[in-house]
Amino acid sequence: MSSESQSTWFLRYRTDFIRNYYDTAAEPFETIKRKIEAEAPPYVPPYSEDGEPPFLEEFDNADTALNVLGQSCVSLLSDTLKLFFEDWSSTVVRFELDDRERPILKKEGFVAAYRAALGEIYQTDWSDCPVRFDVIEQVVLARNRSQHGGSLMTLRVTHDPRTLDRHPRPHFARPEEAKAWTGGDGPWSRYVAPAVSVSRASLFSAIDEIEALADWLDAEVHRAWAWVGRQGKA
């Protein structure tokens, strides 16, 4: 097995930071939710006969803050993945996306483009790589939607129709919303489509997939050296 490349070392430095950043920043919001649910001070419900759950606004605000935090971590993770691909291709095995991959880059994004390029270099259809590329792709899709798919009226960001066509059960969505989604279009579709919801579990499992990809590229790097040798002979 190959040793860890510089690119993978720095990727893990960043992913470790993202995990720690999420857990540290999430703690106060998780505490608010726990105290409300436990009716602990300062969230002791006052006497009321109106049936309205006490501290609903405070609970919803904490829940929204956790999701915004998750979205910011997904953005960091997407940038980390892109930087990893760029560094790996420039320092480990020197190559650039060519005329075959650039149309893929434009149409499907950088994950698909590097998957195509590395598939040729490693001579693999990826069936021998134990990585969920659908989850890795959704890191970038969730990042793009979080950054560019919002509305002034709400902090809730929904998945776009293209993402839902490709991933009917999105990785970054509440399970109950994803299960209830039946498709559709029109002016109301953006409000009933599953929201981009980034939980600790979905964030950390996506990080695991990206780290697993980096580890696999390192472990199988002899395939890339073989490709380099073929280029030299050509």
C-alpha cells in the first residue's frame, strides 16, 4: 500500500477542522434545543391554556442555526474537495483536464470531470472503488444550492429540480421530507421540495466518503504511475 500523499494529508487536516468546527459551533444551539425539550431553565414553560408549544420560536431559531452551520461546513467541504483534486493532479500525477473532460466539467461539474479523468488514468470504471460518488457529488450540489438558491423571505433553501431528478432521495435532506416528495413543478414547487438540510450525521458521512476516495487514490497510485509510463512511451 502506498504512503499518504501530501494532498491527502492536507485534505485530512481540513476535514478534521470541519468536524471540530461543526461540533464546537453546534454545541450552544444543541443545548438550547435540549433544554427546551427537557423544560429546563431558562426554558421552563409558563402556565398557558392556548395549546401553543412554549419557546417554539427559540427552538426553531436554534434548529435553523444548526442547519446554516451545516451548510457552511458543506461549503468548506466542497472547496476542500476541489482543492484536493487540483493539488493531487498538479503534484502527485501531473495532468490537466483535457478536451474530453472540459465539456463534462461545464455540464456536470468538477466531480464528474475529475472522475472521468482519473478513471482513464487508473484504468477503472470505479466499480472496484468502495466510494459513493453520488454522495460526493451532492456535497457540491448542496453547496451550490445553499449559496445561490435562497430567498429573502426565508432561510429555508430547497433542492432544485435537477438535483431531485438525479437524486430523488437527497443525502442532505430530512428523511421525512425526502420520503414525502413526489415531484412536481410550478410556482409552489420550491416551497414543497425537500430542503437542503445538513445534519451532523449527513455531513460527517460525506466527509468519510471524500477521505475514502483520497485513501483509495493513494493506495492504488501504482496505476497512475503506469499511466505516466505509457504517456512517456507515447
